[in-house]
Amino acid sequence: NKTIDFILFKAADAFQVTVEEIKQSKKRGAVTESRKMCFVLFQKHVEISQNEISRYFDRHPTLIGITLKNFKTLNTAVKVDKQFLEKFEMIEKDIIDFKEKLMIKYADQKTSIA
């Protein structure tokens, strides 16, 4: 899925980690934060279930649920929350642009076939 790959790439870039670290690592810190970002963005932009996200990252479904719940309560008055939300907004804007370009490309392909 191109959107999944794009989200992984953007999250890795934002947190200065690798996509491989996000997918497989048991490390803490930036890797964990980038993975949490992916959980939120996958659910919002790929529209997959918490169970599917947990299988993709080999994490317990409860962890996914807690992360998604905690995301809703982030507070911009808290420095780390604010930084996470700023990265979220930046990545989300890029995802929206990416998905729009994909839809235009798909529409153009359908038009050229007809």
C-alpha cells in the first residue's frame, strides 16, 4: 500500500529513525514515538482496524488502543505533546497532498484508458 509506505517514510523522517526501526525495533524514545505516530496515521488515513495495525507492527492490540486513546487527550500546553502534535500536523498535511496526487494520477490513468 503506497499510503502505508508514505506514512512510514514521513514518520521515520520526522523522528530521525529508519523505517526498519519503526517496523521491527524494540527500542524506546524516538522509535517508539514514530511508531505511535504511525498507529494514529494508519487508522486515520489507511482506515485499518486496531487489530490490523497490531499485526502489522507485531504489537499487542491493547497498546494500539491505548495509544489512539492517549492521542485524543494530548495537550498543547505540555511540551512533548505539543511537539508530537506539530509533527502530526506536518505529516498529515503531506499525507493529504500525497493522497490527492494519487487520486489525480489514478483518474488520469482511467481517462487515458477510456
